[in-house]
Amino acid sequence: MKAWLRWLILALFAIYFFGPLLSMLDFSTKKNGGGRTGAAWKALVTDEQVRHAIVQSLLLCVATVVLMLVLLVPTMVWVRLRLPRLRRLIEFLCLLPLTIPALVIVVGINGVYAWVNYFFGYSPLVLTFAYVVLVLPYSYRALDASLSSIDVTTLAEAARSLGAGWFTVIVRVVAPNLGAGILSAAFISVALVLGEFTFASLLNYQTLPVVIDLFGKSDSHVSVAASLGTIVFASLLLLLLSFAGRRSRGPKGV
């Protein structure tokens, strides 16, 4: 491919990707009467409702990632080592949320969440249970690809022959070799949780996407600033994911 054509494609991609982001930045810093202001961005820190929504969403990301990894990693490793016949069933169950619209899932769990709120209190953090189901398909694929790249059986048998228990095998032997898969699953889960609106809105929880939607009706500048911040944060996570994946693979021939 000629050099000028590569630069043209790169320029078109930059316009396509950064054009809307620059427009959002331009709008969020405009004054109604003309000029520039950082009031909308300052509101992300000073406004109590926005600040609380950001904190709750970040805590929700952490809780979702932790619960997803605690449930998925030991299950997938155990199935590969001891119950290989159930591998297709586990894969089917993990990918099932892709085939069911989020609206249908919300309607189905709405009654269950009345009891969840009763036992755990009315907090956006209880959305962790629903969000784990939502991120399962993407997390499963990331972890499955990482597991397929290593010889789990040999690692487990070597550790067991040295007297290690199954907990040690999973946590201290297999899990450290799944660094890229765990990072992929974690970053993708964070990006999905930060942008999820349907569950939180229909279940009446004040997460960041819901608050952004509310501010869109009263203060569009703050709404756009929060949206841009979320997009940039998720994009940085995915960029870190790509670098982490390259480092975990290492140079060729090693």
C-alpha cells in the first residue's frame, strides 16, 4: 500500500473517531452567551448528584469485576480439569445473555430485586448481581482464549504432584498464567458497566448513565461533559488492554 494512501486512511479514521469527541469537548466548554468555561467539567466534582453517581459506578465496576472473576475463573479451570464434558454446557450458559435482550432480563429479575433490596439494602451496588450476568459472555470469551493458550492439565498435575491443594492450583498456579485473559475480562466488564443504562434505569438506580440522562434534560453541558469523560476513560482502559496483551505475549521466539 502506498504511503499517501495509508496516511489518508489514518486521517479519515482520526476524523471519524476524534471528530465527535472534539465536538463534545467544544460543546461542554461553551457558554450560552459566548466564550469558554469549565463549569460543566467542574460540576463533575462539585455537584453532589454527579459525584455520587461517579463513585457508585466505579464501586459497581470493582464489585462486578471481583464477583465475575471469583465465579468464572475457578469454574472454568475446574471444568477443564475435572469435568471436560460440561465445557459446552458452561459455554452455552455463559453466552446465553447475548441472545436475550436486556429489557427482557430486567422484566424477569424485577421481582427478584425486591428481595435483593430487602436483604442488601437499596443501593446501586446490588446491580452487581445483574451486571455479572450481563458481562458473562464477553468475560467468558476472554478467559477461554487465555486458558486455551496454556496447558492447564500439565500445570495442575505438576502442582498436585508436589502436594498442592486445588485452591493453590487454581489461585497460585493457573491464575497467574491467565494475566492477559483476566485483564481483558476486567477491562471489558468495566467498559460495559460504565455504559449500561437499561438495567439501572428500569430498576430505578442512580448510576452514572442514568444521571447523565437526567442532566441531559436540565443541563446538557454537564451531561455531555460526563459522557465524554466516560468515553475517554473506557477508551483508555481498552488501550491499556491492548498494551497488556502485547506484553503478556512477549517477543516472538521467546
